[in-house]
Amino acid sequence: MMKLRKQEGIEKLLFDTSASIEWLQGNRYLLEIAESVYISTITEYELLWSAIRKGQKTEDIVWKYLEEVIIIPISSDISRFAAKTQAILRSNGNQKSMADLLIASTAKVNNLKICRFDSDFTVISENMDVELIFLRQ
């Protein structure tokens, strides 16, 4: 497992589940850009649920990761922001998953950038003005 490094002038990022998985798989680029790594309790759930299904070895690795990151719980501000954003998206025909909205709202409310490896947050970010860092493999 890679240790999180603290360096001046590097990003404070909210990792979504895809970025967390990349981190767990040893993506070295993430070591260079992340000063502090945050995750939402939604990402915590998604990682643990997947790990439990895969077995004890994977679960142990995920637990170590969770000890290293800063986990942000879902607050009323986050849930309210997510609900308002969902209403806007739905009125435009772009309803998104509750999980992705809560993760993006966690980033917005806490002034963090979302680090992700998939395109799940593109439409959401356009409607809530949250910065995305899209990393390709």
C-alpha cells in the first residue's frame, strides 16, 4: 500500500471510487498530485462493499487505505446541495445517481477538486461548478 505524502503546493483532492481503486492498484501519478486525499462516506461504502465481496485480503487492503485518507461524512449542506442539483439536472433530462451527486456535492461544499478515472461526473460538474481532474490510464 502506498503512503499518502504531504507536500506543499499540490492538490487537495476528493477521490471518487474510481480514483480510490487506481490508488489501491498503485497508480504512481496520484502520488505526485495529491497533497491530501479526501473521500466521501459514499466512496467508503462502495469500496468496503466491493472488498467484502472479494475476500479478506482485499478487505484488509481497503481498511488500510481508509485509515490513510480523510473521510468526509454527508452533512445536511451536502445533501441539500445534491438535491437542488438533481432538480436542475432532472429538469434538463439529465438525472444522475444519488451516490455521484452526493460525492460531487461533498467536493463542492468542502472546496475540493474531484479526482476520477471515469466520466460519471462530467454533466454534474457542469451544473454545480465543481472542478474535475480527469485522469486517464
